[in-house]
Amino acid sequence: MKTRLIPPLMLLAALSACVAPIGPVEVTRFHLPDISALGHGPVQVVAAPGVDPASLEFRSYAAAVSRRLVLLGYTDATGGQVAEVKIVRETMQPARTSSPVSVGIGGSTGSYGSGVGLGIGLNLSGPPPAQTRTDLAVTIRDHAGGQSLWEGRASFTVRSDSPLAGTQLGAAKLAEALFKGFPGSSGETIQVK
């Protein structure tokens, strides 16, 4: 009996095509000098002012942030700290950086005569693809006094047709990058791959 290796190889190639490449996530964090209150105790994830807490997008990001906070040592409960979540998404259409038509002129001389040439190039690739930028901002506050203990922002830009432009994959990726190395160095912007 013959075994075929082509179908498994084709399956692996098809699965690798599903992975959307992403550039680094840009992360900036700020916190108080005393970080002893961070990373433990109860925390409640809520919508930041101006964010609809009933929206599916917010609930996806809130769940991703809550998962990361629990992994850091927090418990998902009320009464200790509050993590305010804000999401901003925008789609932009990059402009073409050069003309779709290029003209080149060349000439030569030699012992058999001289010549002049003219070349025209046409870029038929169309406009650049639309890009989606997603920003996730989280502020952890003391529940009793409302003092900001930690603030962080994470953002990335991907093609609008990328799976990461959608909420589910994007929420997990941004939350993971934002809380990597928590609480981080205050005031430093890093690139998380």
C-alpha cells in the first residue's frame, strides 16, 4: 500500500497561510513608583467613559484584559481595583507614494553609431490596501480613591482584510502585548513582537 505525503504537506501549507503576519505591537506604560499594590487582589474590568459596555467589541476586549489580569495574579471580583478599558479603531486608505507612470530615457554612442531609447513603465498594481489601526488603553485605578495606579496603551496597524483586524484575534494579541512584563518600566515605549 502506498502512503501519500502530499495531502499532509498541502494541509500544512494551507494552515500556514491562515497565520496573519503582524508587525510589532507598540506598548507604552506608566505607573506610580510604588508598585506593591499591582498584580494581586480583586480587580473589576469596566468600560472607560465614552465606551459602550454592552457592545460586542468592548466585551471581547474586556474578556481578553480580564484573562491577562488573572494570569498576573488578580482575581476577577469587585472591591479592590478597577481596570478601565478603552478601544479605538480606525481604518485608513494609504495614498500611493509615486506616480503609476514612469518614463526613462537612455542613450549610447559607439564605433557603430549612436542611439537613443525611451522606456515607459506602468504600475498596474492598484492603490495600496486599506489599513486598520487598533489602540487598546487600560487604566488600573484604586477602587476606593479612584487614583490611577497603572496606565498602558498598546497599538498595531494591519491590513484591513487581515484576520487580526477583527475583534477576537486583535483583542487577544493587544492584551497579551500590553501586559507582557507587567508592570513594565514607567514612561518607556517598547515594541512587542
